[in-house]
Amino acid sequence: MSNQKAKEQRVIIVGAGPVGLTAAMLLGHHGIQCLVIESEGSVPRDLRASTFHPPTLDMLDQFGITSKLIAAGLVAPTWQVRWHTTGEFAEFDLSALKGHTAHPYRLQCEQWRLAEFLIEHIDLHLPCIEIKQGYRVDECRQDDAGVEVFVTGPGGDKLAFSGSYLIGADGGRSVVRSQLKLEFEGHTFPETTVLATTSFPFHEHVPNLSFINYCWKNNGTFSLLRLRDLWRVSLYPRDGESEQEATSPLSIESKLQEIFQKDSAYDVMEIRPYKIHQRVVKSYVHGRMILAGDAAHINSPSGGMGMNGGIHDAFNLVEKLQRIYAGESQNLLMLYERQRRPVALKHVLEQSGRNRARMQERDDGKRRQALTELQRKADDKTLAEAYLLETSMINGLREAASIE
């Protein structure tokens, strides 16, 4: 096949985050040429997702990616919902999933590390994959024969690239979704989450702390997630506190002192405020343009389902694309949508929404009821297994696989 013909038949991916790069790697291993276009000049190392669920680790393992993540991250065998003011907690032990996964735990590791490991893997093993960083997509077009993407390069040059299909994996502010003029239906929650990192060893001072903790406090909530060398703390503005006030060093320090009071100030390394959205597009597939990950659905980060769900999208979509390239009908793309969109609605948006609602609860009676129920599930082997199959995203994947 001529180089020009191969370029016309390649898949173009917009977005070089975990979802786009996972799709590129998978396509490359099927021998399908792929061009990845990314507006950032390098992988951003800012505060984004950090939780990998068991089935995601299973999926990435065959490519040698999981072992790299484990070496760079922290294995979390349990997670907790805690009533911080009383010290009570419900703890879920993921070893209950041993019969369902090769990785019965969550892994705490920064999202950017996955992106860098995927790029390294592509550079070493997949010459049919080209990654262009620092290229902004201006316009996307398609017809019955293929797609064309118009971009502005790092030096301001205007360029055009053609291919057979386009995957929009360019996040919550997706240019591809905008080009398709799609509504992003759903809502934005009123509260702002303020994510802060510190090297303070909470685990040495707060008794019985897990590596992953969702916590109630008086008139509020917070979460503590441990990485290898630091803790990520999710904080929320107090009633009447503006976003500017909530992100001030004084407010951050005050809230950290509420978690554990100490004589010296906390070393706060990074602060990132963000809004929580629950949104999904009506259709993932639009001719030869397909959406995946946050470009198609965004949800509350509570429970760590967003990045994982996007990676699962990539595995499902590429399985369909490789079959299409092998000669099967393009209608397989609609099977991708039928399998993945209900999962986003039922198992990702709804579950993450329930997680958020539970932790935003202020009524002590309802908190007590929720904690008692969670403790009952955690202490019963059968109930714990069933609950973890849902919260670890295994049920959603199995349900999707059953859809024809």
C-alpha cells in the first residue's frame, strides 16, 4: 500500500490524553495507521485523575503498561467512607474481587504518568502511529469517503490531514463535539471542588486511615487520596465562601487544620478549583466521527470513574474499528454506542452521582443511616462483593458486553 493510500485510510484521533493514546496504541497493535493531534505541546502534569480500577489494570496489563503504573504508583487494597468527627468508618476490601480480576485493588497513580507510558510504548513499538503535539484543531469535515481535519501548527502554519475515521477524545471542552454542534445535556453542580496536594503524612497521624477516604466533617465533606509521595485533598467552600476565598492560602490552611490540627503550616504544593458536571451527548457516533471519554460524557469524580470509563470506551471502540478495517460493516460503530452509552448513564453518571450525594449530605441522621448501611455491606462477604463489582466498574463492562 502506498504511503498516501495509508494516510487516507488512517484513523485520526483528536486528543492525546489517556483515552486518545489508549485508542492509538490499540489501533497500532492491530496494524492500523493512526495520527494523534494534541493542542498541548507536552503532556500536562497538573492535577487530574489518579485512580485506576481493577478492570482498567486488567486491560492495560497485556501491553506492559500496568506494571509501569504499579511501579510508579501506590496499590490501595481498601477504601473507606469515614465520619471524621467520630473516627467511625466503613472499609471495603477489594480482595473480595479476586475471583473476578487479576488486580483486586485500586491503584493510585497520576493520570499524566499513563499518558507518558503510552507515548513511550508507541514510540518504541508502533511506527504506524504518529503523534503531533502543539497542533490546534480548527475544523473537522467528513463525507461518505473519509474525514479531514484542519489544524494550526506550533509555528502558526495551517495544515490539513485526511483519514477514514476520526475519534474525538479531546475532553470536556471537546472541539470535535463543538464542530458536530452537539448539545452536552445534563447539569453542573453548584459547589466548587478545590483540589490541593500536600506531602504531610496523614496516614501517620489519623488512625486507621486507608489510602482512599471519603470523609464527612461537621457541616461539610472532604476526601483524602494518597499517592506515592503526597496526599490529594478535595475540599469545598464553606457556606457563603466565594471560589476566590476558598482557594486562598488562608482558607486552604484552615480546612487542612480541620482535618488534622498541627502546630506548623501545611506545605501546599498545588491548588486546582473545578466544577463538577454530569453530562452526556445523545449520540456518540456521527458518520465517521466518533466521541469517546470526556468528549462524550463527564461525571462527578467521586469514585474515580471518569478516566477509567474513557479508557473502557477506547478498548470497546477500537475492537469495533479493527473489525471494520478487516471487512465488517461500519454499522458496528452503532454497537459501540449501544454498549457504551448506557454504561455511562447507568454505571458511571448514576453511581458517581450517588457517591457525591452521599458525601454532600449534611443531616447527621441521614449520615448515620448511610454509614450503618455501608458498614453492613462491608462486613458481609456476599454484599461486599456485589457492591465492589458495581463500584469497581466490572458490572458495567459485563452488562455492555451482553448488548448486541
